[in-house]
Amino acid sequence: MRLIFMGTPDFAVPTLNALVDAGHDVVAVYSQPPRPANRGKKLTPSAVHACAEELGLEVRTPVSLKGAEEQEAFAALNADAAIVAAYGLLLPQPILDAPKHGCLNVHGSLLPRWRGAAPVQRAILAGDAETGVMVMQMEAGLDTGPVRATARTLIDHKTAGELTEELAHLGAGLMAEVLADIDGHPAIAQPEEGATYARKIDKSEARLDFQQIAEVVEQQIRAFNPVPGAFFEFEGERYRILAADIVETAGESGAVVDDRLTIACATGAIRPKIIQRAGKPAMPLADFLRGNKIPARTILA
């Protein structure tokens, strides 16, 4: 098929590679414009932009698709379909209508649950047992379009990073399957019930709330690994917890209850497995404790 690809972060890269590997003609790749990154704030292309250039594909990085000129340039590509994966820009109706088969989106949740920008993190935070990825026929509403294919996976104790990577590869395979037989994957309307909204993650949400039960605190840790990183503060410094065990012990919420940095929650406690002091590398708890002391009975916030 003659395809346009639209994506920006690492999540979208496996789908782009799958389209090329399947022999489709990717006539253009749309991605978010390069952004300042790292300490030098040098303009850096997105993961999809970099991948597309390595593959020798044309890359377009418009700031918006609302203008008639951009819409005409898109339509002029005469694509059979546009494949979208975490692109990050609103697609106006003329864009949705331009390709022969419209725009197909790879979305990382079991729609209609977790429509929106952060479905992976929200599923973990909510304690969902499973999630998945869907190929959806896009329409004007936010992730409301009919679904052509679904793949499911258990969340278990996966971090947001691990789950995102798994869903990215599941979605890439699913999209390749749909494009190989698009008529054999009819678009089926989403159910009316069960819709939830996965709003964008705010960095303030990453502050650990030890007034919650230990299970919820541990979910918060996994949901914000690798970014923005769930944290507490001690003596004016920020400490990120990247992995933790749930421990059956008791104490005042937020209190360090022993010399192994076990932190009491509303019920139960968590004990970090991997921790990172601001400006330092992440390390296992045993290594951290050799050079950092947070005394028992300290109250953390």
C-alpha cells in the first residue's frame, strides 16, 4: 500500500519499521518538529524523525495541520492510508478524509477505557489487571473511532516503560496484520459504556503520597518509571524511587521504620529496590545505603 506515517516518540518506531519491513511504500513521514533536549538545549529530532532519516524516507515536521496549504500537500501524496502512532497533533477532518482508507491509529489501551494522552500510566495507576493495543479507524472525536483489531496483555508488575515497549511491538505487529487484509478487519464501533479519559501526566503527580495504601504507592512508582520518576524529598533534596517491594509492616504514614529505608504507608509499607538521588545515577538500595543515610523515624514527604 501507499502509506503516510505519522508518529513522534519511541512508541511509534516499531510500527514505522514494520510498515517498511512489510514492503509498503511509505511516501512521507510526519513527526513533531525538533525540540530542545539535554543540558545543551540543542534542537533534537524525534525518535520517529531520526528513524525515518535512517530509512531514507521523506520527513515533514509541520507545527500544525490546520492550514489549507498543509492539507493540500498531505492530500497530494495520494495515500491509500495514513498510519498514526502517538503523533501528538490534532488531525483536522480534511486530513482524516484524504487517504483512500482514512487514518488508522495504534492506541495503547483497551478502548473505550483510557482514551487520551497517557493510557499506559493511567492503567497502572488505576490498578488495572490488563491492558492492550488497538488499531482504530480515526474520526474527529478523541479516540472514539471504531476498532479494527485488538491485542491484550497482562500488566502484572510491569513499569510504564516496560509496558509501553511491549505495547509498541504488539501494535506494530497488529497494524501489519490489518494492512495485509484491511477488508478482513472491519471497523467495529466502540461500546458506549466504560469510557475513561487518560489525561496527560502532570509532574506534580509523581510526588509519592504515603497517605495511600502500599499497593497504590507501588503502582505510582511503576507508573512513573522511567519518567517523570516517583519521588520523595529529604532535607531539601529529591529522591526518585524506580522500583519497590510491598512490605507487611506498620507505622506512621511516611515514616522510615528501619535502617533499610522501609517507608510506612496508610496500610503496609514499601521498601525501595532501585533509588536515585538528584544528580546521581540510579542504584540498588544496598549500594545507596552505603553512602546515604535516612534515619529511622524520619518522616518523608
